[in-house]
Amino acid sequence: METIVNYDVKLTTWPEKTFVTKRGRIKFDELSTFFGEAYGALYAVIQKLGLTPDGMPYAIYYDIDEFSKETDVAAAVAVQGKVPEIKGFDKVVLPTSKVLSTTHYGAYENMASAYDALDKYVRQNSLKKEMVLEEYFSDPVQEKDSSKWKTNIHFVVR
């Protein structure tokens, strides 16, 4: 029996956000290892530089290749204030943007219907998807029950 989930899709405006990121082209089955290492390094460098994280960790998806089962992705942490150039990391500044968002509860591999809801809204409202971000409220290392994982999915649109 399939569970039907109705996703609440909202269009908002985000103020400018600055992220410190670690980017790579990663195979799907290596994503959890990549994120674990990247977030550890990100939070270490943010702390070392005295920067203040601004919210939960994100992933920024630049490209997802279902055929090769790999993605161009950045582990990202939004930070407050001015960010210097940091060797081995990238700074991404997202200008004030229109953002379409929904929340998914459950395992990451079960997010297709949440993405479908966002894609449907984009089509029905003649928008163009510019960037995809996932915002993670749960740490799979800490919380083993994937039904409790919360992820906000954001499409930057115009």
C-alpha cells in the first residue's frame, strides 16, 4: 500500500545568503561519506575563522545525472557576516531570491514526490528553476529512524 503525501509548497523571498561550501562530483552511493567528511571540515573551518553559522546545513545541487548515478553537489553552511577567501573551500553568495519550498519527512531516497510537487508548481506557474538546495534538520548518524528525518527542499526560481 502506497502512502500519499500532499506537500505544502510555498513561494517566498529569501534575503541574500552567504554559504561556505565544499563541492565535488560524487557518486550517489558515496554521498553520505562525502557529506560526513565535508560538513566536518566546513564546521571546523567556520569555527577556526570565528564565523557564525546561520541555520542548518545545506546541500546545493548543481547537476544530478541519473544515468551515471552521480551529482555535482556542494555541502554548504550559511554563515553570518563577511566571509574571507578560504583555501580548499568555496564561498557562494545567493542574492535576494524567490524561493519555492516544501518539507519532506523520511528517508532521502523517498523524496521523489516532494520534488514532483515542486516541479509541478514550477510548471503550473511558468517559473524557471535556477538552483536546488536541501536543508537538513536531522543527522542520520545521530537519528537512526529515517521516518523522523526532516528535510526542507528549496528551488531558487525566477
